[in-house]
Amino acid sequence: MDILDRDIQYLKGVGPKKAYLLNKLNIKTFKDMIWHFPRDYEDRGNIRKIAQLIPGEKTTFYGYIYGEAEISKPKKNMSLIKFIVKDETGQVEIVFFNKVYLKKAITSGQRVMINGEVKKTFKGMQIVNPVLEKINQEEEEGRHGIVPIYPSTEGLSQNEILKIQRDMIRVVKESIVEYLPDELIKKHKLCHIQFALENIHFPNSVKSLKIAKYRLVFEEFLFLQLGLLKIKKDHTKEKEGIVLKKKEGIEEFIESLPFTLTAAQDKVVKEICQDLERDIPMNRLVQGDVGSGKTIVAIIALFKAVINGYQGAMMAPTEILAEQHYLSLTDLLSPFGIHVGLLVGSLSKSEKNKILNGIETGEINIVVGTHALIQEGVNFANLSLVITDEQHRFGVRQRSTLTSKGNNPHVLVMTATPIPRTLALILYGDLDISIIDHLPPGRKCIKTYSRTSNKRKEIYNFLGKQLDEGRQAYVVCPLVEESEAIDAQSATEIAEELSCDLLKGYKVGLLHGKMPPKDKEEIMKAFKEGNIQVLVSTTVIEVGVNVPNATMMVVENAERFGLAQLHQLRGRVGRGSHQSYCILINNSKSEISKARMAIMEKTTDGFVISEKDLELRGPGEFFGTRQHGLPELKIANLFKHLSVLKTVQAEVESIAEEDFSLTLDKYPILKRKIELEL
Ligand code: ADP
Ligand code: MG
């Protein structure tokens, strides 16, 4: 076995207990550990001798433990451990609060590195709760002021991770072989992988950290782009697509709709139709803010497929959404003799078989479903169009699996996630983009207010008034069950509280992800039909749910949500002609939180919101690849490292040109790596 694949618990000094904690950080093997990169670095500046320490300044120094540690208990719930650290120039007293367990580790004569703020007391120099690291001479000599800070978990200190990482590097360093082609390394002046890994963890200098980081960011983007390219190539090898002709009936269908298409929808429908009429497969992304009316655009495309004698499929990320699409499709299409089927995980075996059979014989023209659609055993008679709704919830793989069920079908992906065009082009490089850039007419702006929880009574009072007027409402809570880690109120609890107290007498329903699918369906149906007035829910309603009579949303613990997510949630109201409201209950006093809520109050434009979120929280939140169904990036950042991304993209394009079918035969190690990563 490759040493890198070894279980982390077998690294000397780790063992099952620490391994358990490391597992929580998704670190299972030696390799995972090495690829557990620092989230930040602390520049501990110049290392001083004890005699040079300046009170009030945060510094680092080396020394040795002198004598025994002394433990005292000045108060009931407080213990102190004190000891002396010396170097050849002086001594400092080290004090830790409530860390008596350190006693075992404090042995006279041990070399240590201390980092913290020095205070002057009447007895001399003192440091309280510093970062303390045991160290040997050799390490000390190689040390500079830059210290990594790792993502950690409760029970695992920075010092412990640091030590594990240091041992790890020593153990595996020699076994890491370079996997990037020489040519590429030279051309882009990349450093060797060994240097990169060593210096990303324990940089020799700011400069070597930079060099290491560049290499790792570069390769991460390289794998991402090559992987994406490979998927794309796999599916467009033979480029011949299915021509879906212009047919009579489309106009008639569009006229039969209960509303007139907006100009934006009309434009996008035309773009899609043009694609479908060509003999190369369509590959198009429809981007449109929540409520812009993407579904109908999809339905028109499906209609076109069916009147040409072919099948269509539409995949949604949740059962609730799939069910809802199923209902609207049936509603609009059955008058035209089009047979729509629903395929979700919760069907009984016989129901499922019936649907599968209908898909295979072609008796079902359009099938709507969840991930169930991409399972084995789903065979289409003649699939010509594949649509994925809320694309950002799916992996690239899943999208392409569905595509592979047809013979080069046309592909339409829909997303409400607003991303800047430059990024969209890179992320969805293979896709043409259509944008539905305005909402249907008559929508009233959703009035949004941020309030603290001491206003809950008034808020729910107001909500009751809406219900009295015949409207419905959502209450969104972040968690299902009470969790110690996050003190958010659970949906279950809130539903109880509302139905027994604040909204007594009204019909309150509960919806969360852990409920059996059948129950979810029933609740959703009851809400749609108005039999439930208030739906208390977790974020399962975040995507797509459409109940126009719902005009009010209360979000509990709104501070816990990303703005983009709040925006998606808020999109559940404001779908009908009545004035809608969104109340964000913000329990955080932080300025950033207040600023974020203020943005939500001010605008309903998804693009503006995502940009502001980016400004306030940094790119991690929004431009995470997970959002777009791509593998998680460990070090590269789509936003921060855009210029590296562009370089890589150009490189990947030239690799693709030379190696047309992307066999990567020239780069066997690289090839294996990409196959493993995606
Ligand atoms: P999203 O883009 O978020 O998926 P939907 O497709 O669910 O939005 O549409 C939101 C609501 O707007 C639905 O109730 C739909 O029937 C309605 N709608 C869509 N297009 C129009 C239109 N042109 N005029 C009026 N209402 C429309
Ligand atoms: Mg939608």
C-alpha cells in the first residue's frame, strides 16, 4: 500500500483518539493530512530573547522549562498552572487557566516555543495562556516567524495539529513523487511538489510560501479544468445531435398559458428553440433570478421535444420540487395529450416499475424526477432533451450521467445562482448562457425588515393578521433538532411554540428534511391547497417551491444564513399579486451581521446581493465550487485567484488542442490523478 493511503491513526503519536477528531475534519489518511492546508498564517515576527521582550507586544521566543509546574485553585471553578521558562538572558512566568491537564506535559528541561503577549507584573515578566509548542533543537534552527494556523475541531489544539503535521511531513516527504509533467513545471515556473507541501505548512520565508501556494493553486485549477474538459469530451465525441424541428402547435401552446411571456422569457425561448433546431446538441445555461419564470421556459422546450416525437427529462434536486414540477407540467401539458411521469425515490416498487416501463416503451413523454432519474434501470425510448433545474445543487457528474441516458440529447441547465459572467464562463465554459433578466410584471416588491428576537410577539401578531386576510406564510428555521453545537431553535420546537402559543388557533404545519418523503409530500400538498396556513420549515423549501398565496416569510436566526441563501428563501414569497413581507430575525449584535441584514432590506436584486455578500464575507461563502456542483477546492479560490485560473485555462485549452480526445497519454500520472479526483 502506498504510504499516503495509510490510516491516519497509525502515524506515531496519533492513535485512535486523535484520529477520531481528525476524521471529523475529513482527515482519514496520511494524504488527507498533508492536504489539510493552513487556513491562515501568523507572522510571529522576529524571534526575541527573553531579555528583549517588550510588555504589551505579542512575540515569540524559545526557551526551556525550568523546574516543576505549580497548580493552584484560587476559586471554585478556576484552576491555575504556573511554571517558569528560561533562556540564557532571563526568565518568564507562564500561566494557564483551567488547563491542569498540561501538568503532565510540563517537564523540566524541555525546549519550548512560546507565543503570546508579555505582561509586566510586580514579580517580573508573565504570559497568560500563550501558544506553547514543544520543540527540539533541529526544528528550532529551521524556524522562522511564520506559523500555520489550521482548520481545527473541538478537542484538537493548534499545537497538536501542528505537531502531527510536522511529523507527517517528515514521514512522507520522500514518498511524494512529482506528478505534473516536467514541461508544464518548466513553462509555468512551478516548484516541485515536495517543496510546495513542505512550505505550504512550514514556510521558510514569505517568498517560499508564495511559491508553494502558487504551485498548489495552479494544480488544483488544472485538475478542475482538465476534469471538466474530460467530462465534456466524453459526451461530445460524436457531435451529431437530434434535430427538433419547428412545428406547428408551439405558438398555440404558448397562447394557452395563463399569462403572456415576458420579453426576457420570450428571448430565451427563442435562443433555446434555435439550438434545438440545429443538428448539434444544445448545451445551454439559463440564469434567472428567483421568480423570474424559468420553469415555463423549460416546459416550452419539453413541449417542443414531445411534438417532435421524442422524450424529455427534467431533474430537480428535491422531491418537493420534482413533485411541484410534475404537477405544473401535468396541468399545462395533459390537455395536449402529453403524458408526464414522476420518478422519485419514495415510490413503491410497483409504482416505480410502472413508470420505468412507461419510460422504456415511450408511453411516458416527459419524466420529472430527482436523482432517481440517473439510476441504473432507467432506460429511455428516445430521450432528446435533458433539463436540470437548480443546477448548482447537482454535481457535474450527475448532470452528465443523465445526459448519457440519451443519444447526445440537448442539455438545458437552469440556475438562480447569480454569478458574474467571467466566472460563469469558466465554470460553465462549455455552456452557452441565456439570462432572464427581469421578473414578470405586477410583482410587488417584497417588503423586508430585520428585527431582533424581542420583537417576536409583534412579528407573529402581524403574521396572524396576514392569515386572517386569507394569506399563507413560511417560518424558516435553520435546524431540525436541537443541537448543542449550534444553538439555533429547531423547527420542531418552533412549530410547537407557534401552534400552542403565538399562533394558537391557526393551522401550523411542519416540514423538514428528515421526514419520510410521503409525509413531506402530504404536508406540501396541504400547504398548496391552503389546508395548512403556516409552514414551519427548514431550508428544504429553499429551492423552487411555488405557492403564490404565501405572502409572508419569517426567518428565525437569519444571521446564520448566507445572503445568497436568504435571497433564495425570500424568493418563496412575492409570487402572487398580494403585497409580500419578509422578516429576518437577527440575533447577532455584530456590525457585519447588521450590515448584511440591511442589504437584504434594501434590495431584492440577486446580483447585487451576491456582490455585497462577497464584500462582507469574502469569497469562500459564495464562490465555493460546491455551490456549483464541482469538487471542493482546498486552496484555490475562484475569486481571489482568478488570474491563475485564466492562465490554467489557457494551458488546458492548449493541452486539449494537442490531445484532441483528451486521452492524456502523454501525461500518465496526471491522467490517473484526474480520474481519481473527479
Ligand atoms: P423560477 O425562475 O424561480 O423557477 P418559476 O418558474 O417558479 O420561477 O415562476 C415563478 C412564478 O411566476 C410562477 O408562479 C409562474 O407561474 C409565474 N410566471 C412565470 N412566468 C410568468 C409570466 N410571464 N407572467 C406572469 N407570471 C409568470
Ligand atoms: Mg425554479
